[in-house]
Amino acid sequence: MPQLDPSPWFAMLIFSWLVFLIVIPPKVMAHVFSNEPTLQSAEKRFTDPWTWPWP
């Protein structure tokens, strides 16, 4: 049975995991955001409730 022969798919499995574990993480970790997020104030803003025009 051809599906029991590990030679065609096992090499592709190992190669794809090597790409996922060695090549991709440095590229993702080197990503820099163009704008750094700013901290918002800790005080909570008061919002007025919506007044509906009908009763």
C-alpha cells in the first residue's frame, strides 16, 4: 500500500516543520509596529445616557 511508504510524505512533513520552527518565528518577532500604542488615562469618562425623543 502506498500510504504506508513513509518516504514521500515524511520528508515533506519534516521540511515543513523546519520552516515553521526556524524560518517563520524570527520574521514574526522582528516585526515592529509603525505606531506605538499610548496609555490611556486611568480615570473613567462619564457618559450621559441617551435621551429618547419619545416616552
